[in-house]
Amino acid sequence: MSRSAHPAGPRHADVLPEGHYSAPPADLNALDPKVWAQTVRRDEHGVLTVGGIDVKQLAEEFGTPAYFLDEDDFRARARAWRTAFGDDADVFYAGKAFLSRAVVRWLHEEGLNLDVCSGGELATALSAGMPAERIAFHGNNKSTGEIRRAVEAGVGRIVLDSFQEIVRVAHIAQELGRRQRVQIRITVGVEAHTHEFIATAHEDQKFGIPLAGGQAAEAVRRALQLDGLELIGIHSHIGSQIFDMSGFEVAAHRVVGLLREIRDEHGVELPEIDLGGGLGIAYTSDDDPREPHEIAKALTEIVTRECESARLRTPRISVEPGRAIVGPTAFTLYEVGTVKPLDGLRTYVSVDGGMSDNIRTALYDAEYSVSLVSRPSDAEPVLCRVVGKHCESGDIVVKDAFLPGDLAPGDLLAVPATGAYCRSMASNYNHVLRPPVVAVRDGEARVIVRRETEEDLLRLDVG
Ligand SMILES: *Cc1c(COP(=O)(O)O)cnc(C)c1O
């Protein structure tokens, strides 16, 4: 990210405070297509529309805060990944980014597979008709109940994450008279985030079995001995919000190295490798994500080259994008409640949601952009911080953003690129009700996850 911190200096009212922001954009009404869903526009009155419906109408019908998801954009992105990888590879959408039954049906229709990592996600996938053989089951501590359900359902693969799990899945499969297809998740010693990757010591994490010290090779040895398991491949996931392919390059090199060791030791060439997800999206205009076809080309070339030099048949590749499919397709719509200018600092703009519907800013210091969307404005830009309604000073939605100086209670703000890891990480903190997800397409809006009600909250409270 190329955002420059403003040079530190005395805090006069005419000097901007420190923070991570670029200069104010030339036109605050402009919508950068990089960060907004494909069908988002401003209409002739300057009001933002998605799928042909304006946000004032959407706010009236569905309330705020709410997530609005551009269904055409979701399908287009899913299809772009599918097409880019073609028939020789598999695309698994990572359900944890955002999962609902409508999403499962869209994925099914667009020919994608699905990653789940809990019984709840598995139940959602199956209940919406995703064929079990197109589901991969992940997680570093799947319960025996979850494993049993996954094996019984006939999931296409379980990704094994520990030595205990190798035995657990094998036993359960055997008890059920099954042979479960599995991959082993390894840590290759690479962790990638945004533009950098670090190629040392990243075995120090809870996921996967380290390649270092021969642990991954030992896991393979054990898995190959167990009748309940059919070992089909090796899995590696190196991080998230990645823009740079070099981390994948190192990962592919090391995974293929393990495939070669396995061939040399056991005389088997495993047929699949999974390179995980983690491809970045644009949260602000400073981010430059790659297109699926570039990613597919790069990954395929890397794996092919590595396999040629190891004299291995090129395995079938799979990838697991979550954020890159759903992230850009939705925005969160909020209503402004209060506007509080702090002299020489910034203006605090409080909206009717916050860390309960978007924890990423508090959790990861994530950057977002935000626009006034219920009307155009040519007022001077003012440095703002968009905050929520929760009882935490860290309850920040957008840390630094320029908004028009005439912003007032009742205005609608939209934060783009909230399709991934926002509704799926939403909480009931302060007994706030989780917002709905509304899918919009061709002038029609339909709730796919309804707003929580106080009744929902009280139903769980049985004391
Ligand atoms: C989280 C995760 C993904 C998806 O990551 P994105 O950053 O959303 O693409 C894919 N695979 C695994 C194993 C994951 O844990």
C-alpha cells in the first residue's frame, strides 16, 4: 500500500493530523469502480444505485445498517474464476468469507465447489443442495461429530490438519465402511500478506503440519498406511489479501518438492495439489488486485514448471478464493446519527452499526473507503473517522476518510467491499441485531439473510 503518513508536525487546525490517508480525492462524488460492485452507479440525482435500485429506496424498504450484495457481480466473479482455471483445475469458494443458502445455489449453478470449516457451514451447504462430493471440509480442530457427518454425507475431501486428525478421520471412515478422500495441509514456511511475504519461521502457527523437520513427510507415511483414507493430495494456504505471486511461487516449489519425495519413497504420485486462497481485493483506490485469469496463468505455470523439473506428472490444481469472489460484491449501508468535529483533529461521524457488522478494522487495522451516497455534495472535504455505536473507542469502521463538510444526521453512507468477513464475522455485541444481507439484481431486491430481531436474541436467553 502506498499510503503515506502525513508528516508529523504541530497540530494547527490547518495541519492534518497523523494517519494513513492520501490527499482528499479530487471529486468526493466519484465512485472508483475498483472498490464498488459492478452495477453500482450514481443516478441523475447523484444517488447511488445498485442493480438499478437507489439506496434511499433500499434503506426505506430494508432499513440500515444492511449489506447489499450485487448478485450479477457475484456470479460474474465466480464464473471468471471458473473460466480462468478451466476444466483441469477446481475452484473451491471459501465459505467462511460469506455463506448463505442463496450463495450456495449461485456457486452450484456457476460450477464452483465449496470449502466449509464447521458443522454449521456443512449443514448450510448441504441444505442448499450442494452435492457433497463438491464440498471440502477444513479446520484445525474438527470435532468427531463433524467428521462423522462429513464422512457420512460423502464430502469430496477432508483436509487433514494434525497427526491426531489423520487417525481420527481414518477410524471414523473405517467404522462407517468408507474410504475417505483426504488432503494433508502442510505449512511450507511462507506466510504472505498484501505485498510482502516472509519465507522463514512461519511454521509457528496453529494450522497445518510443518514441512520442516520431516513432519509433513511423516504425516504422509501414516496417512498412506491407513485403510480408511485415500490420500489424494497436499494442501497449502499461505495467507490472505495477497497481491504478489512470489509467495505462491515458493509455496508451489516446496509442495512439489514434497510430492517428489513421496514419489521417491512410496512410488506414488499424488494426483492433486491445493494452493489455497488469499488473493487480495481493492478496499481502497490504492489497492491493485490481479484478475483471475492472471492468477490462473501464473499458478498453472509455476506448478507445471516445478513438476517438469521434478519429473512429475502435473497434478490437478485447486484454489480456494473467498474474499476475491464475494468481497467486492457487497457494500454496507449506514445512516449517519451524529457528526462531531474535533478541532485540529478530525470529525467523528457515528453510524448506526459498527464493530458488530464489521470487525475487520478493529481486528486487523483494515482499511476501507466510504462515500456519502444518498445525495451528491460539493462541500469541501473534511477528514473524518467513521465510527459505530458500540461501547468501545476501538469501534471504528473507517479510520481515515474524507467526506463532504456538509455531512449531517440522516445522510446515508456506504462502505464498499464488505462482502467478505463482515456478515460472517458479525456479532451481537451490546445486543445489537445483526444486519440483513439483501441481494440485488435487475431492479429487484431480495433478502437472503434476514435482519435479526429482538425475539431472536431473547429466544436464546432461556434463564
Ligand atoms: C480463509 C481460507 C481461504 C480463503 O481465503 P481468502 O483470503 O478469503 O481468499 C482459503 N483456504 C483456506 C484453507 C482458508 O483458511
